[in-house]
Amino acid sequence: MTIDVLSDYERLFLLDDEALDRRYSIYRHLQDRQPILWSERLQRWIVTRYSETRAALRDPRLSNEQLPSVLKQLPEEIRASLNDDNPLLRQANKIMMSRDDPDHARLRMLVNHAFTPRMIEHQRPLIERLSHDLLGQMEQQEQPDFIRNFAIPLPIMVIAALIGIPYEALGQIKQWSDAGADFLGKSTDTLEVFFRMASAAIEFNAFIRPHLEERRRQPKDDLLSALINAESQGDKLSEDELIANVYLLLAAGNETTTNLMGNGLWALLTHPEQIALLRQQPGLINAAVEEILRFESPSQITGRHTKEAIEIVGQHIGPDQSVMLVLGMANRDPSQFANPDHFDIQRQENKHIAFGLGGHYCLGAPLARLETQITLPIVIERYPNLRLASQKAHWRKNPTFLGFETLSITLQ
């Protein structure tokens, strides 16, 4: 089925505030009436149901190499000026999330040798200490912004410490991360977004190379040294692969977690019976985080590209077509989840796909889970009278990543 006029769904991608506020009702309309459709304006197929989305995430005929479709949106004169020496293209072509197998499997294996569960678990004391430090600073404000004062700085501090990057660079890390999120998540202002990402790639290259050189001379007990030394059957990451995937870990290591923390606090505070239940039964925190991931998925959309002709829900899709998988709506599909629009931290059947599925399952998922499982209980236990300063949600203007621009709270 085709959309010939500017639809509500397309308005999401034009960052219309009213459409962003009611994204789930828009998704439900598509899911019920048009589970797959072609948007002429967006030049993409849109898939919203759980079963088809889950199958598509595992389908090897759908490529994760999205750079060509992004570049197609640029003016011809810009595309003509790009070559393999462009820092952005070099970085994008070496980042694991934008590669298919066997390249993706090779990169993932090498990074996994360094980014281990043990290394992630060792961040627990740091996460706890930073939580209390940041909350102590927030107490000096009447209505602190949870996003700006807690959910943004904490994940950046954790991933910077894990990788081995000084805290002085935290502001730059946030700017580079935002540029990456906009590059992946927005379809408007393509030129502006592209040039911001290109500038970020140049700046990050200049920033990280001296740190790589230093670690080669003097290895430390950090992820940067581990990535340099990661090896599988004599194979190691090249310099460009190191730079690209350190950038991925930095960006993904804070973007998803910031959104997960903010979305989680919002969900709990707007469902008083659920936050009361969590206070009474703190052992429910792991299930609560999984329900937050399902109910307000930090990554709402992931893109794929057809390598060959395929069929989804009886719809023929030709080769070289963009396909948008709406994870946020798949996680609210009533055919998979009972009462899907109800937030329930005791939900029993919760096979959500908020972090994707298969080979491209989110590399940073264990760290995002750990940080949220630690921080939310600290926040709600420390402030028994915690409440929202406003019931109005100030969502970020990004249809791909769901998170708050601001979230003002009252602690006492």
C-alpha cells in the first residue's frame, strides 16, 4: 500500500511536535491497517508488526550497510566530491554496525575479545559512586533537569572511564555522539546533518590517534588497550577499524543509556502504582528495566537495505530498497504482548526486540542494562517523594531515538 500525501508517519520524520507526542497512536494505525507500506516522500518501506520485524532482523537478504542510502540523499555535487580518503567515509565503512558478514562477524569477534562481560561488571562501583555524586549536586537545585544533570553525564563518564579517555573530553564526546545520533536518526536537514557528522569524524580522528599511540607505548588496564591488543587467529583491528569502533562504543555507550534512564524514570513516575511496587519489591528491577525497554524503546527504528527481491506480509519488495523496521511499535504489538500499551514491571512474557536481534544485536546492551539497573533504584530509594515537575513530555526531535530533551523533577 502506498502513501501519496504527507501522512502522520511522515510528519514524524519532519519532526512535527504534535506527531512526535502521539507516535504510538500513529504506529497503531499503521499496524492495524497497513502493516507494511511504501512512503514516496521518505523513499522507504515501513514495517511495524512484531513477527515481520523479528524475521527481518535475522534475514541475511536485508543488509545493514546503510551508508549508500544516506549518501543518495545528498546533492550530486557533494557526492561527487567524496572519495575513500574522506574521514567520514573511512570511519563509516569500518564501523561494525554498518557492515554485513563476513566483515561484521570479524569486527564483532575482535571487539568482543576486548569488551567483555567482566570488564562491564567492573564498572559497578563507579556507576554507584557517580550516581550519588551527581544526585548530591542535583540537590542544590529546586527543579533539576534529570537528563542534563544525570542521564547525560553519567553514561558518558562511565564509557570514558572504561575506554580510558580523560573526563576533560566529556563535552566533546557528547557533541560527537549527538552528531552520530542525528546522522543515523534524522531524514531532514540532510546536508547540515552530514556536515556536522563529517566535522565530528575529523575532530574525533585528531583526538583519538594520540591516545592510540600512547597506549601502544604504555598499555593500561582499559578498553582502548584491550582493543589494540585484541586478536583472533592472528587477525587484529587496523588503525581505521580501531578509530571507527571506538567512536561507535563512545556514541552507543551513552546515547542509548541516556534515553533508557530518562524513559525509565518517566515511565515509573507516570505510573505511581508501578514505582510503589518497585520500592516494595526492589528485586523486580531487572524485570522493570526490560519493561521500560519494551514500553519506551530507546531505539525506535532500525534500517535495512534489500540485497535482492524479498516478500514481507505478501508485499513484493525489489532489490536496492530501504526498509524501516519500527522496533518501538513491534514491541507494542498486541499479537505478541498482552495489553501492550500497559506498563507492567511484573510482565511475564517479554521477548522484546529493543536491542535488535541476531548478529547485529546491540553491543552495548549489557552496559546499558547494568547502568539502568543500578541507577534507577538509587534514585527512587533516595527520594521517596520524587515527582515530575511537569506532566508535559519534552521529547528530543529525533524519530529514530526516543528520549527526552529535558525532564524536570522535584526531589523532595
